[in-house]
Amino acid sequence: MKTYPKTIATIAMKSIILFSILSFAGFTAKAQKFAYVDTDYILEHIPEYNSAQATLDNLTVQWQKEIEAKFAEIEKMYKTYQTESVLLPEEMKRKREDEIIKKEKEVKDLQQKRFGKEGDLTKKREELIKPIQEKIYTALQEIANQGNYAVIFDKAGSLSMVYTNPRFDISEEVLTKMGYSY
């Protein structure tokens, strides 16, 4: 029996292991089913979502106008202060400056309360949109279980899909499962 140097034996063994892993990976990849959905498409076909989005848009505009009006009021206070500051004693100047700063802080706090990470808009969005998202998730879960899908990707999400075959798009199936026609 001919013995090979250790390096050739090691290379041969690594090749066999790599081939085995790739073969197994190829076999399991073929055995898995994949699909994708376009949640933007699904959402635009759900009337409750469109209604919720309109409500959120209206609240955003309303709250933004409220905040802009308060900032305009502060701007007016500041301009008045600038024109009168020449004639005011130091104590009165400080008092006016403090009023302006206090008012500005109040408006910034209101802005944070409305539009901040845990603000009113976020809470309202969660209240209106979360039930719809849960319906979509439930429908996806049922379809995945019935169709034996290993993975369902979202075309509308941050996942970058360079090419999608429409044959694997189950968005309309999700809408049907949720009781909507498209």
C-alpha cells in the first residue's frame, strides 16, 4: 500500500468532507419550500389599513400645525423681546428670556410627546396597525403550515431581493386567507 504525504491525505480528506457538506446542503435546500409576499401590496388591498393610515395622517397634520403655531408664537415673543430689550432693565430682560426659554421647552416637550419614540403617534399607530399586522402574520403562518414552506420572505421589507419569480408570490393567497378580494 502506497502512503501519501500528510498534506495530500489532508487535502483529500478535506475535499471529501466539503463534498459531503455541499451535497447535504444541496439536498436539504431542494427539500425546502420558499415563498415571498409583498406586504405593501397586501396592505394597500386592506380597507382597514387604508382607513388607519388616513387617521394617522390626519393626526400628524393636526399635531404638526399645533406645534408650528406654538413655535410661531415663540418667534413672535422673541422678536418683541429683541425690539424692546434696549429699553428694558436687566431684571426684566432676564424675566422675558426665561419666559421664552420656558415656552420653547414646553413646545419641544409637546413635540416629543406627540412624535417621539414612545409618543402619541407611535401609540396610535400601534393601536390601529398592530391588529392588521397580526391578521397578516396569522394568515402567513397558516399558509406556511399548509404549504410546508420553510421560509417566507417579504419583498417589501428591507430584505434585498434581486429577482423574484411571480410563481412564488403568495401575497394574493394571504389576502384570500384574510377574507379580502384583490
